[in-house]
Amino acid sequence: MLELRKVSKMAGGGYHIHPTDLTLQRGTLNVLLGPTLSGKTSLMRLMAGLDKPTSGTVHFDGQDVTGMPVQKRNVAMVYQQFINYPALTVYENIASPMRVAGKDAATIDREVRKAADLLRLTPYLDRTPLNLSGGQQQRTALARAIVKNATLVLLDEPLANLDYKLREELREELPKIFAESGAIFVYATTEPSEALLLGGNTATLSEGRITQFGRTIDVYRRPLDLLTAKTFADPPLNTIALVKRGGSFELNGQPVLTVPAHLATIADGPVTVAFHPHHLSLAALPGATPMRSRTLVSEIAGSESFIHVEYGTARWVCLAHGIHDIDPDREIDVFIDTRHLMAFGADGGALGAPVELAA
């Protein structure tokens, strides 16, 4: 078990990581999700012992390891900027942690070839890293982390340099690989979709603070505050400032949305209503509410289209399946499924009961 107890890191007179409590169990996959500069890499460096916290302590299996250097910890790390030994072959790069650990030749060969097969590196085992593509070098670094059998594995956006097909395959395979090891895995990403694909647990970060930690699907479906909901949304979360009055949400004194059952108990008054782009539809689905809007731009991305619209002063994105090339400044109806609405108060805290529908 890894525990961060009131761990902080200051730089330039301010907090880079605000005082943080976090407990990670063995055999779990834990995602650090947040935009660039939210503190993901800094938090991982504190976990590994590469940096010493300004305050607080780091504990592993009950032992205070705060001052213990990374060389004395059983940690494996893979960065987006891959690191390999340039003079060694791919085979020897992968084998290096096992050689240091004194493993026998048969075990080393078996584990190297198993990892190489998984990461599509078998044809390149005799090459040196300088004779590999960037993606192949990253896979070599991943393979070395897999065979090290570390108790803490830190993966800092490790798939960013891989091609789309391999990235999707590894997103499916990595949780299976890691679940069998009993290690603690920490995986940093800027992509909410990647966190959902990996599963496990997720900690959302913003400006050096963990805003929420829990099962990935729970954090996504039941954000405790608006900041967490925005962090866990790509395309960006749609929001609008409304006033709840009885059974309606009003805009400028006019009812625009019916309050769904899971938000019926919140007090009357100003609220921020939020919903994901895939809950805004171009089609008149049963029970959905039409919202007369003005189109701003259409972005076609293969089998999906992102339709940017303006409703009053709010700007929303509608994620629609298929190709939809809608001219700018055209008035159209977009439809909101109110069963998926979230509501947040003036302090940003979530209001009402959790949304129980699949999100």
C-alpha cells in the first residue's frame, strides 16, 4: 500500500502540489487525470522518491520512505519521452532490470520474449534504439517496466507516441497485464476517454490539487464538484446558468427545462446545469427537450461530428454520430436528455442525487 500523508511540494514561493492525502492499494490501476501542468508528473516524482516533499510523508506498506532515494525502491517508470540505453540492443534493454536483480538466463530469456511478443518487438530484438522508430523505442521502455516486476509502476502518458491501432490494443491489454502482478500502477493521462478505457481508480487533478479520487466510473458519473466534472469531459462539458423554480429550470424568467427526478430535491435558486456533449442530440429522441440554437461551426471527425452551437450566451458542443455539415448561423433544434443533467451550486459543489443512468 502506498500512502501520501499531507504531501506537498513548493516551488517559486507557491504550491506546486498542495497538501495531498492519497492511498493506493496493491494490485490496483490508478489513473491521474488532468490537463497539462495540473501536477500529474510532479505527484509521480514524489511517489517514486525522485523529489522530496516540502512537507508531509510517503509510506509504503507502513514504512516511511520519504527520505529513501529512488535507487533503493522497487520502482519502474515509463515516460512519454522514452528512455533507453543507446548502446544496448532491444533484447538487452528489456533484460537489464532482470540482470541487475540476478535472474537466471532462462528466466530472462522467457520474460524478454514474452514482453517483446506482447509489444510487437520480436523482429527488433537485435537492433539498438537508434535504429528504431519513436513508437518502437517507447514500446521497449514499456517492456522493460513490465519485466522488472516492480512493486510500484509509474506510467507518465506512456502511449502518447504510439500509433492509434497499437495504442488502442495496449489500452485493453495493460490492465490485464498489471492486474496479475500485485503491484501498484499509476498511469498519468490528459485524456478522459483513456481513463475510462483503463478503468480502475481515477484521481482528477487541477492546479496541483486532487479534486476527487475513486472508482473511475464513479468519478465520471458522480463528480463531487463542477471542476471535477470539467476535468473528466472531452469534448468540454456543456454548462448553462439557470434558476430552479419548482419543477422547472428557468432562463430570464422563462421555463426552458423540466427538472428531472434526481434533481427534484435541490433548493430553488441559481444553479449551473451541466451535461456531456454526447447527451446533446440532433435527433428528437423520446423524452428529450428541444433547445432552439444557432450553429457556430461543424467539425467532421470521421464517423462523428462536433456541432458547436450557441444558446443564449451559452456555447455548447453536440457530439453526433455520422457526418453533419451544418452551415454557420443556421437556427436548429438540439435536444437535451434531462435524465443526464448535473447541477452545481454557487460554490461549485454537486447538487441532487447521483445520476444512475449509464453515462
